[in-house]
Amino acid sequence: VMLTPLQITSLMATIADDGQWAPPSLVKFDEVNNVAGDHATGAKEQVLSVETARSIQEMMEMVVSKGTGKSAALTEVKVAGKTATSQTGSRDEDDQEILNTWFAGYLPADNPRWAIVVLVEEGKSGAEDAAPVFKDIAQGILRYFSVNKAG
């Protein structure tokens, strides 16, 4: 299965939005970080049952609180996410398989606003390579936006 980071981000947003999918849209910011132009999305479509989406949400929260995604956890808010490692079909000069590593998630888990996907080419694991980058990006977002604290 081949997926792009945008497709995985759309999947994360769909899970976070209780199974409702909306077409992705690009948002452009001006020089002072105001949204420039129209970025309205299309109508939402229920593509997963609410029950299925909420079950996945719970599992993704546990990935971050107790599993391989601990290095993506924040103290400010709860995060939900999933680590991944994908094969590339390529080998390096030592005949070792070249892997791409991922962390995909959203925050705050209790009231999702942002979905983020990190892809690290030629990585070791999603937990080691991608989850800490997700955490850095999420912390940067939280510095710019007011978010209710999670318990």
C-alpha cells in the first residue's frame, strides 16, 4: 500500500472528527501569520461509523500514553497518534533495508484541532525518528494558539 503524507493526514483528521471526512484544503498565511484567501472545505461525509472512529481514537491515545508513541506526548494537552515503519524496497551500500518512519496524530485528543504527519526517510523507527518531530511541531503550534489544558 502506498500512501502520501497528505492522505495519512486526511485519515487522521477523519478519525479525529468522529469518522467524518472532508476534502483537504491548503491554507496560505500572509507575512504576519493571518490566513490569506479563502480556504473553505467541502461538505463532510460520514465514512466511518462514530463507534469505529471513537474506538480508534481510544487506541491512538493509548499509543501515546502507554505505547510506542510516548515520545510524542505533551504535558500541555493529550495527543493521539500512531507510529509506523514502512519498507521502501531499497537497500543501502551495506545491503540493509532502507526504511521510512512515520508518526501520525492529532491534538488535543479531547477536542481535536490539528492533524500532523511526520515522515522521516531512511529512519530507524517511528518512535525514535518521527514522534519527537511531531512533538516539536505540536509544541510550536501550541505556542501560537490558545488551547484548553488537558487533564
